[in-house]
Amino acid sequence: CSTIYARRNRLGDGLSLMQFYHDNSVIKHGANTAELDIEFQKRIIVGKFVDRERPTFLDSYNDWLKQVLKDKFVPYGGANAH
């Protein structure tokens, strides 16, 4: 947890930590994650590395409930609720 890390290492409050990440990050979409590291006193590479179409948690949860409860199933919000 970055907040606890900041507290234990006396790096300041949440706002100063956000400013640190803003100042020390570089956006590189599609970068090879096998070559990326977070190293001491170097810039942090951020961006969109993977783009996968996957069902939402709620849709997956409803599908699981449908299998378990069968006829007793009542959808809980989300796209399957209609």
C-alpha cells in the first residue's frame, strides 16, 4: 500500500505522494512489460499495456449465481439484469 509505505518512510501525506508519482512517471502505452522495472531513483513507466475484452465482475458473479441457484436465481444489477 503506497500510503503505508509513504508513512513509514516519512515521504509525506497522500497529496505529496500523488505529486511524486506525477513528477516521476512516464507514459508509454504498449511497452513490453518483460523489460519494465521500478528502480530506485528512476522514472516509473506507466500506460496501457494490455487491452482484453473480459466480462465485468458483476456479469461473472451473476453467471456463477445462475449456475449455483438455477431456478431461484434473481439477477443482481448489471447487463444480465434485463
